[in-house]
Amino acid sequence: MNKTKKRFTAMSLVVLMFVALLAACSQSSSDKSSDGKQAQAESDEILPVRYVIPGIAAPFTDEVVKKVNEKLLADGVKVKLELKFIPWDAWDQKTNLMLSTGEEFEMLHVMENGSVPTAAYVGRGALQPLDALIDKYGPNIKKIIPEYAWKGAKVSGKIYAIPAVWRHETLSSGELGTLGYRQDLLDKTGLSFPKTAEEFVTTAEKMQAVAGKKLYVQTETDGTPVFLHRTYDTWPFYVDYREQIIKVDQAGQVSSWLESDEFKKDAKVFRQLYEKSLINPDILTLKKEERDKAMSYGDFLYSTFGSWAYTTSSVKNNPTAVLKEGYLAKEKSLLQFLAFGNANAIPATSKHPEATIKFLNWLYANKDNHNLFINGEQGVHYKPVGERKAESIKKENEVAYSFPSWMIGNINYMLFNVNTPDETVDLQINETKSKVEFSPVLGFHLNTEPIAVEYANVLSEIKAKIFPIKMGYQDYDKYFPAAIASVKAAGLDKVVAEYKKQFTAWKEAQK
């Protein structure tokens, strides 16, 4: 009996183990099936790409976005683009609120030189690192964006933004010292394009006299007049274009820009312009829209931020105006300190960051995808003219569809308006033959978090106390001592010291 029981028990154990094994296999099979269904469900899910951008929508934007989303799906890219426009005057406040409250969206436009730069967002913990995502989902992105731009996109060794290489950063911009001008007015004076600051003022005065109406030197209150810096013996040197706090020479020496001899020279030149009524008397309160309207009509003498972007509108609005661009002290080199001016980043709140990379990878895959989004549907919204130009077809109140290429475009694919002069197109799509020097700050990003209070206070004081002097509204000798005292009281020295500290550490890390 005992032997039988033992045999029965052993057999029972075998049976039980076999049953358990079958159950386990069944469960495993069930799990795999479940995982497969879940994976299939995930692959079928269309992920949103909510793109937060400044400005207002152009006519037919919804129509074009619909076509973009249809092509995305047809190409097997399961994402859905949605544009979320924020008015310019509410941009900083609204985006800061969205990020601080954890509002979920997938892509944020970043203006390195016109608003909050990438490094500042990173310092707040507002952005996601993108290296792994780009490696996995962005082969087209990696291929089309040049290495120098990727270098500039890194903060603390990681990529946090995808550069919009919509132009060569060594071409046509106020940051490089490009000076737009009315060639037809200059011709009427019988003078040549100026080489020095003195000649610039003289020719502007004579051009205004022959214009037949009150035209001005169009300029920006919050932009550094790099065009003048080229004429100084100390050129080249870097000044943070919008903030106007820091100066860095080619040897990497950091100093206070406002306390430099060069800033004093700038103020003296602009004082002449103001006293001679060569800049708008309301320059301190002039709105961007008013300035842009004057530029679009060709109603200016010189433009301190170039003019090529307005050539097409001026052809229509003022056919007699001939817009050109040049540089004071043309024989001197250009200084490139920007890897890129605009980029797109992924907020930390995004639950599906891969959706953004998939969309951008599709966008940069070929010119058809790129130009569908930027220009609209070929044959409906535009027709190509040659290889690199386009003519609008569909218009509403004389305004055609276009998405601002400076936000997301790529110079390899861009189409220019049919009225853009050939020389302008050639200038944009081909590298400049001018000598270019790279600033030591190229690729450096200041983290403002350690000096957040002082930084904000300094910028506020600069706008209130320095801008009137910078723009010639107030005399430098009379008003500067009190103005710089206010900026120093706000924390200028601490900001300069922090910049120097971070910049020095960054340079050491590059070795």
C-alpha cells in the first residue's frame, strides 16, 4: 500500500506540475496576446502635436493644416498637428503661465535673441532633453541641420531645442551689422554708400532732403547697433543683442557693455540722429507694427536690421523704392555669435515627446512636406516659379497663406516670394564670400536662474533709464551717470560676474 501511495503521489505531482505548466503557458500566451493588442492599439493612436507659436494665423491656415495632417497619415506618420497662436504682446506672459501651471502641449517655439532663450527655459526645468528622441525618431532632422547649429542647441552637454536653420546666420541680419537702405534715394544724392559712422549720418541727412517726404532711419530700441560697431577700432566684439548687458571680446574677456567706450560712441551717434530728426521722434514708444508698415512701403532711409525681408512688399506698395543692403566698413570681417536665432523645443509637460520629433522628421524629409506647411498646397495656395521662388494664388483681402519660415523653415527647401530680387535669393541660399570670424561665445548659454531677480531688475532698469540715452533721446553726458547708478543698484555687477563665472567654466569644459 505504501508503495502504491508513493507511486500515486509521485504521479499526482507530475500531473499537477504538467497542469500548472499548461496554465502558465496559457497565461503567458494570454499576456503576450494582451501586450500585442496594447502595442497595436498604441501604434494606431494618433498623437497630438500642439505647437505653441507667437502671432496670429494667416488666412487659410486651418485649410493648410488639414492638408498637412492628411499627408502625415498618408505617409504613415500618426500625429496630428494643431497650431496654438498667442498674440505677440501676450507671448512671454502666456507661455510662462502655460509652463508654470503644467499645461500640456508638445512643441514650443523659442526665440534665442528676441524672447526667452533655450537656456533660460532649461534653467527653469521647463524643457525635455532631446538627444535620445532625435537618435530614435529623427534621422532627417539630424541630417539636415548642420553641426555648428547642434553645438549651439546644447545646454550642459544635452540638446534641448531643434534649430530652425531658415537662413545662414552669417547673412543679412541686424545681429551681423547688416544695413538696409534706399538705393534710389542714395543715388539722388550723388553719394556713395557710407563707410564710416560720420558718412552714415551725412548720407542719411541728404537722403531725407531728396525724399520728398519725412523718412527716417528705421531702427529697434531693443537691438544693439552692430552696424556701428563695425566702424570702431576694437571690432570685432560681441554684445548680447537684446539684453545689452555683456561685452565679450575675441580674447574671451567679459565686461560690462553699458560701461564701455563703444556704448558711449553709439549713444553719441544716435544723439546726432535724434537732433537732426533722422529717427522718429517717438522712437521710444513706436510699435513694431508701425515700423514694419513703414518698412513694407519702403518708407525709410536706412534700416539697422536689414531690408531683404521687405523687398517683396515694397515692390507692390512703392514700386519706385529700390531696397538694398550693405555694411559699414565693408572690408572688415563679419562676427558670427549665433548658431541659430530660432528653434523649437519640447516642454517637460509633454507626455508624448516622440510626436514632435516624428512631425519634424517628416517636415524635414523633403521639400514637398516642408513647402506644404510653409507655403500651402501647390496649385491651390501657390505655384512654383523656377527652383526657389513661389507666387501666391489664393488670397483673402490681398493676404495669402504662409507660415513664418523663420520659426521652423530650412534654407535647403525654402521658396521665396516671386518678387524677391534674384540677388537676394542668391544671397540667402548660398554662403557669403565675406570673411567670417566666430565669437568665443558661439554655443554658450547663460543660465539666468542663479541671478533671476537681479537679471530681471537690470533689464527693467535698462529699458527705463538706458534706452532713452541709447536712442539719442537724452544726452549721454548729462543723463548717463544717474542711469548707470540705477542699473548697478539693480544688480548689474552681479549679473556680469555670474556671466563671467559660467562662461569661464564653459570654456574650460570645451578643452
